[in-house]
Amino acid sequence: SGRLFPFTRPLLRAFRGAGYVPWLVSASPRWIVEAAARQLGVAHVIAVDCELEAGVLTPRIQRPVPAGEGKVGQLKQRGLAPVFAAGNGELDLPMLELATARMVVAPWDDPGNSLVKAAVRRGWPIQRG
């Protein structure tokens, strides 16, 4: 459970109980995000994919990258509009703006990052990670 925040599992449980289908959307490599998704019982993932050549990973990533506006684009491409989104960095801001409800996770090592400042300006809830 390495970097999973303690509130993650109860939050997912509550959303599932209310009938929502969770997705993990991340600008991290797919294999990392899928490992976290398996631990959390989340079936749907949007993450960074590397290009393949002859079945071998290359250092090139597939576009669009799910970061910033790319997260919004990938969600819309799948016909998704988040009811709730959580994020911890400035590249999550467009996805949080798209969501009906949102929460910013303030990292302990950088509690004043630009996303936290944007959340304060907008009156969004902030959870310390």
C-alpha cells in the first residue's frame, strides 16, 4: 500500500456503495497505476502508455498524455464526466475543474503547492495527505 493515502479505501467504498464506478486517472506509468488499482479493486485506469516496437517497450510515450488538459481529453474521449475527482498536483487542476465535486490532497512535503493555492482561492476542500 506504499503511497496510498489512508482515506482512499474508505472513500472508494463509500462511492461504490452509492453506485459509482471509480476510475484511476494518472500521469504515472500504466504498470504503476494498475498495481495500485489492483490493491484498491479499481477496474478502470487511464495512465501513461509507452510505445511498443516489435513487442519491446520504447522510451517514447503514447499521446495524448493524461496530464493537465490531457486528463480531461481522455475522460471526454471515453464519455466520462467525473462526479468526484481528487488530485495532488497542478496537472490535476483541469480534471478537478471538470468534476462536479472535488478534493485536493495536499502532500505533507509540499503543502503550499500551486494546486493547494488554487483550491484555497476556489474554496475547494483540502485533505492533508
